[in-house]
Amino acid sequence: MSLSREHETEHEAAEGQLRYRPDFITALTDSLGEGVYALDREGRVTFMNPAAERMLGWKFSELRGQYVHEAIHFQRADGTRTPAAECPLLGVMESKTTLSGDDVFTRKDGSLLHISYTSSPIITDGEVAGAVLAFRDITERKRAEQALLESEERYRTVAETASDAIITIDAESNILFINDAAERIFGHTVGEMVGQSLTMLMPEYLRHLHGEGLARYVETGSKHISWNGVELPGLHKKGHEIPLEVSFSESVKDGKHYFTGIARDITERKRAEEAQAERTRMAALGADIGVALTQGDSLRDMLRRCTETLVRHLDAAFSRVWTLNETDNVLELQASSGIYTHLDGPHSRVPIGKFKIGLIAGERRPHLTNSVIGDLRVSDQEWAQSEGMVAFAGYPLIVEDRLVGVVAMFARHALTELAVEALASISNGIALGIERKHAEEELLRARDEMEMKVVARTAELSRANTILEEQIAERRRAEDELQKEREFLSALLDNLAEGIVACNAEGVLTLFNRATREFHGLPEEQLPAERWAERYDLYQADGQTRMETADIPLFRALAGQHVRDVEMVIAPKHGAARTLLANGQPILDKDGRKLGAVVAMHDITERKHAEEERARFVLDRAMREQMLEELSTPLVPVWKDVLVLPIIGSLDTERMERATDAALREVTRTCARACIIDITGARIIDSHAVAQLSNLVSALKLIGAEA
């Protein structure tokens, strides 16, 4: 009971100490943003300002007289209990010293309040009467510090696990931090790099630029390069350059500049980009070769465009194409581009199986090397070394197992796999282009031959029918650029006046040119042979008898016959009949296998009409001549059994012969007994005619008539 009273007395004494100058205390506590509370000697609350109430969630009236340690300071930040004996806030009353620091209070709702405090003992008359504590809320600061610690830990974790190099330097370019990834990228250990200048990781030619640029930035804040994803070369420990993509950032602490860079090794990306760029170049090469193969007026022009394309896209020193001369069994140089463009010289004709080009053709295998110096097939090693040749590629040009030529190139750099693959593909295209061009030239020759035959035939018909028929010899020559062999053939055949019809080996129609369509008045159809005569209104030369299948010129040519000058009539149901002269033959490949047949039909309708007209003219003329002949030696009956032969004008041997024949024939026919020969009208009688006249008198007597 006495102890309790003593405590109350001490408590009242402490309160009395705090009651001095109440106006000052009230003004001070109301204006302070910091929390303030006071304790008595036992650690019980004797005062609390509004800021403390607000931060702790307790009212002063609720804590007054309570042990402050048990109310707000009973646990640490980690949740463990804080014994009162270890409480530094109460300890100031024992040590009689002021104490400052950071700690935690527990709010009324149980949440923790991080504080920064200053605690001082209250000393009266040399004795400790209690303590006063001022504190402020540092929860946000603690959170920021914790976030910073976590951020630094995350940064370190990221830096140590990142695949990119992370480097921090100071304003003097000294490496302060570098992660493990930098070891893999640059080849130096972390220990070899930390503390050294960043320039150790740069090529020599960039070091002074880096130093000048960094100093200028620190002084003026002006950047001389982009800081975001710039591509720069780095230097490996072994001395070779490394392509890097670098991003920079800056931080300033205590007035000092620090720079952090993230460097990514983009070697593989660069390789991928280069590979993609090369694929693009190879695609462009293939496209340009395709264009070159459709251009050019001649084989040499086309191949020259191809070699120029190879030189341009593959950066070749020079490129060449040879074609096979089967007759001489040699390769003939057709195109050369690059440092050599001439087509004569020792390489203009290469025997099959000789030298590197001839061996490629003979073996029918490509020859590829990125080591020209030392290659046994490159005989002129001195030339190769002086010209700096590195690579050679040569490919046989083969179509359906037939050699048509060789394409080859030299380069002063190594050829990549993509380039080699592109060359292999291109060589096939060039081979097909050569084959197509040969076919085009053969077609041109065939067309020229056909035109010559047509001209000759037309001339022959023109000579035979100069009065009745005009010569038609216009032939247009197609000079448009050819893109497809079938288009060229179609254009050629459609420009011919002759009808051209062809079929395949199975007898199905495959060609029906414009003239043929006009002859028949029908479109092209793929019909079997047994339907040709009926469908296309085919008749014999008389125009009445329908052709049997076996008589059709195309069928005969398909059967292996060479059809020559066969007359036939096309009598379409809705058009005029035409008389045609057909010539045809089978189509055989080089091995004699039948591929089909072709027939050319020349319209001779006008010629037939002319011939008929001429026949009528000749007949009419003969009749007129006969009439004239009869009038020149007439026999006139004057009485019964008496004929008169008057002769007027001149009497020559020829006329006397006709008169003799007429008199004998008519006397015999009429059984006349007398024939009077009247020569009173004859003006001229030659001596031979007189003798023949005497012979006529004798002849008439022999057949029983007087003269």
C-alpha cells in the first residue's frame, strides 16, 4: 500500500514538472509535425501531442498512465519481442544521455510504424524524473530503402545472369563494374577488366574518339552518337573485332557522372543478316538470269547477258559460257564478261576432255574450289597468283542427259555455299536457255526453208498462170521478243498462208493454225483420227467423195508416209468449198521414234478456177480454128451428087493439104459423082500447090468421082 502511494506521488511530481509554462508546451506540440510523448520515471505515458496520436492511432487519453513499452514498443521489425530491459528508449533514463536512431512502433491497429527518434531524459534538480521522445514517420523512406536494396539485388542478379555484357564506368572511362557475360564476349576475365580503361575493349581507331566524346559530354552534355541501340565494333582479347549493339545510360551521384552500357554480341545476327542479304542477292541473281534468258536476238547475245549478270551479282573477276559443237566434239566460247570479254584466243575452242573446261564437260561433273592457288586443274598458277584469284566454279550444262555446254567463273574472293547452290540452279536454267535458243534457231531455219519453198511454189504457179493469177508473196517476219517456244511457233504458223495441222503419236490433233481454222471455219479441237473426215468436211479432189480415214493426208503421214501434192477439198457446211494441195510427213525424234505428224495445205482454189477457165478458153479456140479451117476450104453441094470446092485468095501447100483432106472426106461421105474445083478466085498459086491440085484430081477419080 505504501509502495503504491509512492508511485502515485512520483507520478504527480513528474506531471508537475511538465506543467510549467503550459502555453509554450501547447503551442509547441500543436505546431510540430513530429510526434512527442513524455514518460515518468516508471515509463508510463504522461503526455502525447496530436501528431503522435495521429501516427500511432492512440488517443492520449487511452495511453495516459500506461506503460509505453508494452503499448507501442513491444516488438521488433521482424516480429520478435523486445524485452523492456533491452528497450533503448527507456534506457536513456539510466544513462542520462540523449539517444537517436531508427526503430519501429506498433500502431493501435497492429501495423508497424518505422520511426526516426530522439529520446532524452528529463532531469530535475539533478534527478531523472522521466523522459521525452520525439519521433517522425520514416515508413516511406524505409520502403524506398528496401526497394533500393531489392532493386540493387535484382540489378545484380540480372547483371550476373544476363547474356549481354553490362559495364559501368566513371567519367574517366574506368571500368567500375562488369558482369560475367563480358568474359564470354570479350575474352578477358572480370578481374582483368575491372579498374582498366573501357578503351581496352575498343579497336585502336575508336579509342581517341571515345575519349574525346566522353569528355565533351561531361563538359557540355552534348552526345556525339546515339545512346540507344547503336552498332559499334568491340575488340576481343585475341585481337579480332566483335560486332556489338550498345545502349548507354547515365547516372549522377554526389556530383559524379557514372555511365552504364549494355553490349550485345550481334555476331550471329550479323551472320544471319548477311546470309539473308546473300539470299536476297541470290534471288535477284536468279531473277536477272531468268530475264537474260528471255532476251537477246541471238544465242551469243543471250549468253552475254547471263555472264554479265553473274559478274555483277557474284562479284566475279570474269565469267564465260561455252556451247557444244557436236560435229567437232569441241566447246566453243560464246560469251565472256568481266576482265576478259574477247571470244578468240586459246580458250575459244576447247576439246572435250582437255583442260579444266573440257574435263568438266567430259566428266559431266562440276569443279569447285576456294583455293585456286594449288588447284591442279588450274594450270597457269602464275597468272592466278598475279591476278589474285581465289575461287573457281565450273558447271556442265546438261539437258535431259545431253551436254549442251559449260559455264565457269573465277572470283577474287571465296564463294559461299549459297553462291554455289545458286550457280548450280542457274546452270540448269542456262542449259535450258541454250536448248531453247537452239530450237528457236532451228525453227527460224525451218521457217526460212518453208518460206523459200512457198516462194518457189508460188513462182512456179505464177509462171503457169501469169494472165489469170497474181503473185502473192508477202511474208511477215515476226521479230517480237520471244518468251516461250510455243508462243513463237504459234505466231510463226499463224502468219503462214498455208494451213498447218499436226497431231501427236496417238493421233490427237495438237496444232491447228489460223489458215487451217479459216479453211474449215472451225476452232482447234483435240479429236482422234477416226473423226477427222466427218468433223472437218474432207473430200476427194472431185469434191463429192468423202475421204476415208486412211486417205486423209495427216493420217497417211502419221502412218509413216511422205505425202506429196495430194489434192483434197474442204467443203464446210457453212462456207465455200476450197481445193487444197497437201504435203506432209511424220515427225520423228533423233532416235527415229515417231512423235506425230504434220501436214501443210496450200489453197489452190483460185488456181483451179484459173485452170478450168483456161481449159474452156483452149476448147473455144480449137472450135473457132476448126470453123475457120472449114470456112477456108468449103465444099458446097450444087446439084444432086455434085460438089463445088471454091478456092479464094492464095493457095499454098498447107491450104492445099487441108482442101485435099476436106474434098476426099466429103466426097466419100456424100458419094458424090462429081467435084468441081473452082480456082477462078485464087490470086496466088505456088508451084507445089499446082502439083497437089493435080494429085487431088487423080485421087477423086480413084474413088469414083469426076473432077
